Amino acid sequence: MAGFRSGVAPFLEQHCFDCHGPDAAEGKLTLHTLDGDLVGGQQSETWIRVLEKLALGEMPPEDSPRPDSADVQRVTGWIRGQLQAGGHAFEDKLLLPAFGNYVSHDELFDRPPTGPSYSPPRFWRIRPDVYQAVVGQLAGQKLTQPFGLSAPGGGFADYATLYKLDGPSVELLLGNARAAAANMTRFKIENGKIARDGWGAPDEVLRVLDPANEQPSDEQIAALIRTVYQRVLQRDATDEEREQLLTFTRGGIERVGRLRAVRNTLAAVLLKPEALYRVEMGHGQPDEHGRVRLSPREIAYAVSYALTDQPPDAELFASLNRVVSGPRAEDAGGSANPNESTEAKSDARPDGHPVKQVVTQQVRRILDDPKIDTPRVMGFFHEYFGYTKALDVFKDEALNPQHRSQVLVDDTDRLVRYILDQDRDVLRELLTTNLSFVNAGYDKGRMVHLSYNLPLDWKRPEQQPVALPGNQRAGILTQPSWLVAHSGNFDNDVVRRGKWIRERLLGGTIPDLPITVDAQLPDEPHNTLRERMRVTREEYCWQCHRRMNPLGESFENFDHFGRWRTSEFVQDREATAANIDEKGNSRGPVMRRVPADASSEITRSGDAKIDGPARDSIELIHRLADSDRVRQVFVRHAFRYWMGRNETPADAATLQAADRAYVESDGSMKALIVSLLTSDSFLYRKSETRVSKSETNPNAK
């Protein structure tokens, strides 16, 4: 309570009581009765509202004196700590992908880090594509997928805290394990001898199943166990695991017969948590900050799954084992004890420790090798920009027979890859380039090039990309795929586009839509979308819509198919009323052209240099591309994608180093990825029991 009386209560009295005190209750909220007891008290819901408003920067209002940012962070830090101590759910909510921006940007980038970074120990369920690559390959078929990816409320989908195994998933896992075990035990008898039926059965399995082998020896069963461990987990079984499975197999042979027993043994390994999760607990003695480094095996899987959908290759395993355990552990499966690790040490510089040097070399090797598929890199841009969602937006073909969403998405994919290949000023190029690939896929004569406002008789050149008018196109946000993905079925979506810019480029936050709000625009075909949006300017709605509408309206120089326009059609009410036949029946609506108004404004961005009116989306996007804040917010999103969690104040050192690496490399995406995957946030773990009070509440005094 001392912290409340000395710091929080005076803050509320100074900045909040004029509107929410004993003499006023705007929004039916009063704060003068708060007692500061969030553990045993009954006021947690009110405190959560206070925290949301302060974290969003919505309170105090713009026309009131602004409190010092350090004071705001001190108060919000105190509230967060008390909510956590009281077991309230708001802190769990902040773990969701949609709530990453709730951490103060200033706290992450505008002051020195308070200490070295780390992540919590975790079990991170593998992605669907990884599961198919490992288990599907052993089964020799495409499996029924037990896993899915879906981010509640938006954000990146592959977060470590999002997924748990449920009953239906377990059933599918059992069925898939049986399918893989069946494929690994297929054999036939030819000329009295056992032979492989297909390609799935290892020699060690065939020796145990061979009818001529009347009594498989312990050595033969142990060899089978060693093989399945290497195939599934890429390591040897420990002595305890081998003895348990040997006993299990022997007992199974006696009870259910040799074939079923071996299949059960194989399935048991396929169902181990280690085969379904990325295990990132860390090993060794804690350093002076209470952190432990991931073991070589854990690092190998973390790096490989960060970039690919495949388990680590032999070189990755060997290089990490070599630097930690010496030359005796250089085999691909990491034959050294998987629980061994050298003592974790604090590394201030990214290249200040042999392990980090090796990880740097291996990440660059994987990124630079054209023979290694790295789908996770393109996956980041798919999720960050969201343009692949164009495939899910229904469009009436009668309104635009030339529209083909798959071709548009393929075009944008090629543009992203082209910019990544150049690997220079990546974010700026993605936001501002007027280059584009057009009809990357065969469009079967549908003339999809009209989506780019190219002439009807345009011929696809052999050399691409092509240059589009710079006053019409600027990067991904003016690609037809992105515009369609962020549109409705029959019109533009100002709110969705503005929300994307506010969250993905400016690092802002938008509160959840209240359940009492009927989010419908008036049915007024005689008015433009901008004119119909007037209902969102009512005082109650404008509190949130002011953060989105002025940004999203900048794209009104495009129609909802992503085609540039200088005018749009609305219904002419008078002409439509007069358009009747001799019987008085309507002949249909009559349309008229009106100028397209794409004027916009950036407000409350957090970067005063870019705030202000903009003529259209092109001017707005170029201004955003010049902002340090926008670049840093991009780094924050890259952090979330590759760490599988939201950033915290403890990650400030990692984020600042990643931003610095990006800037000093002239905007290299590879340099940014290398910095993140060699950071302490990626390599070190620290359990909550080791986290000090000052770290759970970094603003506490």
C-alpha cells in the first residue's frame, strides 16, 4: 500500500480527478474511491480500465496536461504488478498476440536497458508443417493434421503460449503414430527371407521382425530403439529410456506378438512430448542474472525451426556440440548427454561468446544457402502484411471479371522475394517501391494486369519487375493483393486499413469493439464511403475511430479491387427516381461520378515529425517510411514472430541491438534475423521464480 499512497494516488489526483473524481464521473467512472488493494479488494475491474487507458495513451485526454512518460510507466508498472499478485487475468491477456503493443515503445527504445534479456522456459508446440515433415515423412503419406494455427484477435499465429493438446488432437496423434509405425514395419517374405516392402522399414526393425529370428536379442531390440530415436528425435536414448523401452518391447512381444509390440514401441517414441514440442528449458548453472543458456540440442532445434520446417541438419548439430562439448559430440544426433551444458555466461556483445559466434555462422549459412528452403522468412511477411488473406475475400466476378486473387498474391510474393534478394533498405523498399511483378502466374487470358491500371493491350515483358507510376503505387500497401485483403466484399474497408497502419507501423493499440456497438454503416448508395463513415465521428465512436479512419481513408484513391482511381461512382438519386418505364417501374439505378477524396492525416503517432495532413496514400506511406518509430515497430513485430511471444521491458537490450544491426547493415533483413536469433532473448531462459521484484515491475522504486 505504501507504493499506492506515495506514487499512484498522487498521480491519479493530479491527472484524473478533474474528470473522474468526487465532482465528476465522465464515462460513469470515478477513481477517488480506489483504495489500492488489488489482491484482496473488489476494484480490479476498475484498475484494469485505468491500466488500459494509460497504456493506450488515451488518458489524460489530448487537451489536458500530459504526465511525464516515466510517471505513466511507473504507475502502469505498479498496476500490472498488483494485478499479477492478485491473480487477475489481465496479465494473461497481455500474452496474446494482439496485445504486443501494450508495452510502452519508449520503455523499449528510448532509455538504456535495465539488464540483460531472456525468455521464460517453455514447451512450444511444433507447427503443423513441422509435424508433417517429421511424422508424415515416416508415415510416407500426408497425415490428418492434429495441429492448427490461429491467433485470437489478430497478430502472429505461432505463439508458444497459445496451444494445448486436447482430446481430439490426441486421437489424431495416436492415429498418425500408428500410421507411421505401420509404414516403418512393412515387410514381405521373398525366397524365404524377409525383405523391405516399400522404403519405410529400417534394417534394425526388419531384424527384430524376421520370422527366422526366433528370439530377438536385447542387442537387436536396443539397436531398433537407437534407430527410432535417431529417426524421430535425432538423438540416442538415455540409459534409462533404453531400459524402459526394452522392457516395454519384451513384454509386448509376449502379450501381443512381435509385430504389434514393435509398432507400439515405435509409436511410443513418436508420441513423446519431445517429438511434439520444442523443449526450451535451458541447462547448466544460472549466471549472475539468474539465467541459463539453452543446451546445444535446444539451440539447434530453435534455430532450425525459426527458419525452416525441418529438424536441424548434421552441420548445425555438429557445430554447436563442438563448441560446447568438444569434438567427441560432433555427430548429427548429439550423442553427448542431452542434459549436459556448459555454464551459461552473460554476453554483452552479440559476438562475444563462442556459442553466439557459431549460431551467427549457422544462421547465415542457412539463410545464404539457396538449397535450404527457409519458408519462415516469407511466412513473416505473409503474416505481417496479411496480403495472402486476399484469397479469403469474396468478390463478385460480375463486377470485375479480370480479378484473380491468387495471381495478385503470387505477384506480391515475387516482389517481396525480389526485395529480400537485394537485402538493402528492406522495409523502406517494401513500403515505397513503385516496382511490381505483374501476372507472376499464368492468368489464362483473364487480363489480370488491369488490376494495376495497365493498358488493355499491355504485353507481359520477359524482364520483371516493371515500374508503375510513382504517383499511384508505393510498395506493398498499394499492391492490389493487400488492398483486396483489407477490403470488404463490395467496398473498401477504411477501418481495417487504418487499424493495420496504427498497429503494424505505428505500434499503437485499438481497444476491443464493445459488444453493445452495432458496427454498421448506413445504406446510402448515393453517398461515398467517406460520407457514410460520418456515423463513426459521433463522440462515443470517435474515441477509437480517430486512430483508424484518417489513416484508412488515404486509400480511397483505390477501389476495392485495388485499382487506382481519381473518381468513384455513387447513385444519382434524382436521375434514378426518373429512370422508369412507361408503366412506372424502375429501370435501375443511374450512377454519377464524384471525385475520389483520399486526403488523410497522421495523428498521435508517437513521432511528431510525421504527424500532420497527407494528400493521399502515396504521401502518407512515404512519410511513414521515413520514421524511426516505424522501423522500430517493424523490429518489434519481427521479434514477436521469431521469439513466439510478445516483448517485455526485459527485452529492451535485444530490441535495441536488433534495430542497431538493421540500421548499421543498411537495412538488411538477414542482419536483423541474425541479431534476433543470436540474442539473449533467444538463447537464455529464466524462470519466474528467479525473476526479481524489480523485473516484474521495472518501474518500482
